[in-house]
Amino acid sequence: MSDLKMSPVVSALLSGNNVFTAKRISGQQLDGLLDPIIGFDHFQLSSDVFGPHPHAGMSAITYLFEDSAPFRNLDSIGTNLVIQPGSLQWTFAGRGVVHNEFPEIDGQHINGLQLFINIPSAKKQMVPASYHIHSDTIPEINENGARVRVVSGSTGNTINEAATPEPLTFLDMFLPAGSSYKHALPAGWNGTVYLVTGQLKLSNKAGERLLNEGDVVAMGGALADETISFEGIRESQLLFISGKAIHEPIYQAGSFAMSSAAELSDTMEAYKHGKMGFVKVKGTERIVTLPVD
């Protein structure tokens, strides 16, 4: 009998207004099977809603859906690029970085996912870094009617060779009604499914779950590789994100995720004293201040 565990289905919490909406999931949900994910937001916006803000002790990942307008990423370690539709920007915050993401053209519709990934305690004080995976470099699988974008990591025999700070499989799947796809979840890894649109049946040795738009389910904890099956009941788009569980406590304040109360306190002080740098907005201008020693 398999030791794979699977959470109940949870509906992402919708919040927002006429310029910003988000469907949110946090690490307190899903029976601890979200690890290494801290949480994520499926967001839609048309202006600089987030503003400049710091991160530390985690990776902050932005993935744009293919129907999104371009999104600019600017940070305090010198990154300044445009995230194109279908692309992914991975900010490894390490000991701390400030970034600002906003529509390349104000007023255009951005549709994306912000994903927050815990990093092991041994790496939380590393220097921050930026990684970009452009849409043009993302391999696709087309089989059994399904289209699968391998945004990072691998599935079956298809590997995305892009470097990432931690191993993470990120799949953007499109399943017409009646189509299916199977993925092998590695031993010791957790996997999370977020159904963007449609209706989906998920099955594995731990059981079956029926998901509707906005639903999330997580699974993992197995000592051997496990096959996960996805079947489109109605035409569906889903994200499947999986990584190795870290099993470490998180001391969190806002966008800081550290390993102890003392480390969290030190991180907050480091930000106040400019050790992460700053991004400041003055009218239409953004001024970057690099970190101080």
C-alpha cells in the first residue's frame, strides 16, 4: 500500500477590487503538504499595485500566463527586465532583496502567479540572485490531447535545462475534455495542483479528487516515486508545482521567512539599515539604491 498522502480540496480565497484581484493560498492550509511552497497568489492587475517591497529567506517567483501583457521586474541587485507572457522570473532573495514589478505599459492587463518558495536554513543568508526563464526556451509536450509547458524541472523524458536555485518542477497544463496526462512525483517531494479554469479529476494511489476552477489540492510524503494522473472533465488549465519538502520551521513577518526569531529580527534590522538596498518611486521614475555592506 502506498504511503502517499493527499490533502482535502481547498478553494483559493478571492480578494481585490476593480484594479487588482488575487486568488490566494497560504502554507497554513493543505495539511502541511504545500512545503516547500509558502503560499501563492493568482493575481490580475493593471497598475503598480504591489509597489517596491523586500523579500528575504525565500524565493519569489513570478509566472505570467500566456494571455498576460508584459510585466517589468526591477530590483535592488541591478535586475531590470521585462517578463514576457508565458515566461518566469525567479528572485532568490537569500539574505534580502527589494524588488518592484509593474505593467510595462500602465493600464494593460497582467495575469500571473506569484509563488513563494521556502529555501533551506543553510541558504537563507546567501547573496540574492535573479534567474529568468523566457517563454521561447520552455519545452512543450503534446500527447493524448494534452499540452504541457515544462516551465522548470522535468516530466517524463522532457527536461527544462534552465538553471534554478533549487530543484522545482513547474508545469502549466492544458487538458481538453476527455484528455489526460500522467506525471511521476519523486519520492520525498510534495506536489500542488491549482486549477486555473475548467474541471479536473486528479487520481493517485491515495485516492481521487474532483477539482473545479480555483480549487487547490496537495500531495506528497511518499517514500517512492508515485504516478499522478490528471483527466480533463471539462476543458481545463492547471498548474502543477512540486519540490522536495524541507521540513523546517518558518518564522515569518510579511515577506521575510527566516529560520528563527533571532534571524527574523536581524533581517528586519538589516532592511531598515539599507543592507538589502531600496527601490523608490518618484512620479514615473524609479530610483534603485544598491545594498550597503
